[in-house]
Amino acid sequence: MSLKIRLSRWGAKKRPFYRVVVADSRMPRDGRFIERLGTYDPLKPKDAKDRLVLDVEKAKGWLAKGAQPTDRVLRLLDELDVVKREPRVNPTKAQPRKKAQERAAAAAAAADKAAQPAG
């Protein structure tokens, strides 16, 4: 059985509220779970104390048993210094594609030509 520590969505439409749960990975997102570890309210300010309420000892216990946190839960656990999250860096994704680079080079060449003194 593959265990996941993940968010289960509660709350009304356009007003998300999540529970942090340990569940079998085959179960639906809001379906059956094994244990509830806490809550997460993304609508509250980032510095609010009750934005993330989590039983850290239970989370550490489930991690020791082999439960895998999802990406979002891993970020939340990293904020609480429970688990160290490796930052993801993909510098090639942020770079413009080939045609955009050609347009930028053409614009830079035109700007250089316009900046040259007419003489």
C-alpha cells in the first residue's frame, strides 16, 4: 500500500480550505483517508498563525513509516522545518524560445544601428 500525505479539499466554492491527511494513493482526493494530521487555509495571510495547523509529531511518524508527501505538502512541511525540500531549478524553461530570441536580436541590432552617428 502506497501512502501519501496530501491535501483533501473542504470549504465552499471559491473558498478553499484543506485538511492535511494520510491516505492510500489509490483513494480519491476527498475520499477515504487513514488519519487527519491538520488543516491548511490558503486564504489567510501568510504570517497568520492558524494558516497551517499541523501535528508535527504525527507527520514525522508517518514519514518514518514511508508515507510520501505531495509537492504542496512538502512545501508546507519545509516551512515548519520538518523536511528539507530541494528547490527545483529549471533555468531553460524561463528563457525565450527561438523566434523570440531572433526578434530580440533583430530589435537590438536595429537599436544599435539607430544609435550610431550618421557620419
